[in-house]
Amino acid sequence: MESDSLWKYQNLLDGTVVDKSLRGEIGANYSLNDKHSLGFRYTLTSRPNTKSDVLPPNDITANNQFYDHLENQEYSSTSGKPTHQLNVYYNGTVGDLNIDFNTDYYTNNFYRKRSLSRSQSRARKSGCAYTELH
């Protein structure tokens, strides 16, 4: 092919993504009396497994002449531990002292992502790549 060829790359995308998200929340408020109240709220959020499977076939032409057809498959999976959020408060009066205490705790744990990408060419050499992130 000449260096001044007109290259066209046609990509059709067909894929499936499954993303599950779970969330649970519990809380309580309690008024001990007119001078003391306390409470908490706990939230648990989890995305146990997210999967995607994408199949983008590609046609490549140079100067409107067939050059190659690629069959690709891209798969990825992500999983991780749940995140935790906790809010605790106390509001009260001890003698002449007013107390307004509010604190938050948050954790965001690691996730693991795996990806696999395959490309099969009709006219050229095919390739495969695998990655895993922690």
C-alpha cells in the first residue's frame, strides 16, 4: 500500500454489561431525655461482580479495497470488598456545657480487575492480551 492511502476503519459494537450493586442501611436515634440524644447510621455498599463482554468486529479498507477484517473480544471483570460508612452523633447538655459531637468513619477496600482482549485477523497475525489489576 502507498503511504498516501485513504484508510477506513468501520467498527460495529455489540456488548453486554452486568453491573450489580447492593446497598444496606440501618440507623437509630434515641433521646435519653430533654438534655441528651444520640444516634448512628451504618451503610454497607457492595459491587460484588461487574462483568462486561464486548464483541466489536472491524472492517479495514485502504482506498476502498479490502485490507483486513478483525474479530475482537474484550472481556473484563471487576470485584472487590464492600465499603463501610458509619456516622455517630451525640447532642447533650452537661451543666452549662453544650456538647454537639458528630463523627464519620469510611472504608473503601481494594478491588480487582481482570481484562482479556483477543483480536483475530483474517489477513494478519492475531493477538491476545491479559491484564489483572489489584
